[in-house]
Amino acid sequence: MILPRNNLPELQTVIGEDESITPPAESSLRLVDGRSAEPATTDSLRPLMEAVLAELRSQRRRHSRVVVKTGGKVLFLRAEDIEWVEAAGNYVRLHVGGDSHLFRESMKNMETRLDGDHFVRIHRSAIVNVNRIRELQPWFHGEYVVILHDGTKLMASRVFSDRLDRLIA
């Protein structure tokens, strides 16, 4: 059972009218909003709490595995086993250990689903596992050729080159 914390009459109805509830005495420790010296109210903390909850939800969405339905069976792929992801219309093609699996997902959703510390988008149609990159070869106008450990060569576009520059730095 969840007891309401901020409404004394509701709490009394849950516990019962015959038991007395006394609110805690004023303590010297008070929650203060960082913008002012006034005690923080629920309304002033609401945007901060919503931002924290949104961040926690986005972290929770980054799965350590991807579930793919293919060929009448369901495969559980570990995210770290995915070498690279390629756009294929309304699908993405996951390249894993020499095999590839179609997965109905957009590239944007796939990018948010995968951990940004281990995957980097290098092109509008390609996301690469940074642990599978063997080398980067500079190309024209800020582009790169990304060579994976298995010899796969992918083109990194100028638009996403800043993400690769962060890897180098």
C-alpha cells in the first residue's frame, strides 16, 4: 500500500480517524531551491523532478540486448555483439558476427536505444560499435573511411564527423 506523504487528511483516512497523527516538528534542515534562499515548494521543484525522471527513463531505454524476430524464431542479441547497424528502408539491418538481421526500427530510435558510449552514428544510414573500429582514414572535406576489424569499409559523412573527432581526441 502506498501512503500519501503530503496530505495529512488523506493519511488520516488511510490510518483511521481514532489514531492521531502529528506533523513532524520544524527541523533545522530544509530543502532549498538553488535559485533562491526560500524553501523549495512542490511547484518549484516539479520541473527539476521531471527532468531527472526523463533522464532516468532515457537511460533505462538503452538496452543491453536487442530482441529480433526472424525466420519464425526470436533472437536475443547482446548489444556489444552488434558490429554495425545499417538503414534498410523502414528497417535496420543489424550486422552481428558475419550474420545480418532485419529489425523493424528507425535509425533515430535505434541510435537512442543503443548506448552512446559504445555506439556512434557515422552516417545517416550507419551506426558503428566503437569497439569494432580498427582504423579511421581521413577522406575529402572532413569525411572518413571507417574500417572495422572484419575488413568492412564504411563511409562516415561530414555531418557526423564531429562524433568521430571526439573519439580521436
